[in-house]
Amino acid sequence: MHGISKESEWRTTPIGIERVPAFRPRSLQTLGVSGVDPPLIPETHDGRGGRALNTGIDELGAAEWVHRYDAAWLGKDWARLEASLSDDVEFVSRDFANALLGRAAVVDSIRAFMQRVQVHEYNATDLASHRSGLVTVVTYRWQMQWTVGAAHRSSSGRDVLVLRKDDGDWRLVWRVQLAP
């Protein structure tokens, strides 16, 4: 896999998307993600959605896709989240014993989680991707600070995503969270 070094990550800055040192916190506003959305990308479908330039997706494109996906679920933008998922998407549990199958089941699960919790901070770092034809595998590390009720929680892990090009857009077809 071609990866971004562990010492850097892709981040949206006032001057565009650039590589910056990793593990620097990126705070999110409590109930939304204003200021987190990446800038419009003229070559993409409607300036937002995962259509890659030409036919491939490079690491910058993968980082932009992950950023939009994270902004959708963190910002509770369910329509945008649904648009990033394939109809037959599958979310697999860490132990590979259970899975959610289908766009509606995945969105309902994320919606239920976000209704119970308040996310204070979320970071995605150490992104790497590999493309083969119409499929791209993306991995990245994440860290999250959140509360449920009065309990403050901290969690981290590594996501493995499989994106497939459907009708010109990159959509998530498979995801698993692994221990950090």
C-alpha cells in the first residue's frame, strides 16, 4: 500500500488541502461540523460527492472522500451519508462476528448512535489507500472524544474501507473497525 507517513496527514486548511503533522487535534463544534467541510472541488459530481478525477482515486482523493464521509455522519447529514454508501454496503464488527447489511441498516445504526452521544472531538490520521480497477481500499486511524449521558469517553481505532466506483461516484461497500 502507498501511504502517507505516520508523521503527516491530509487536512483542509484556509489555503486548501495539504499534508500536515499527524495527531494534531482537529476540534469540531459540539453539534455540527461547520468549517470542517472541504472546499468545493469543481471536477467532482455537484462539487461535493466522491467522483474522482478521471477514473482513479489517489491518496488526496481518498482523503477528501473520508473527510466528506466523516463530515456527513458527524454533522448528522443523513442524505449526504446515504449518498456515500452503496445499496449493498456491509459494516462488519471488530470481531467479525456480526454485520450490518444495507444502506438503511447502516444509516439507522449511525443515526441511533449520534442521537445518544455528543461528539466533542474527532481526528482521522495516518491514511493510506490502494486502488485496483473499480475498487479502492482505504485505511486510517481515528480518535474520538465523546459523551453519552454524563459519561465522558475516549476511543480510537483503525477503519478499513472498501470503496467501489458506482455510476461515476466512489461509494462505501464494506467497512470494519480494528483495534488501534
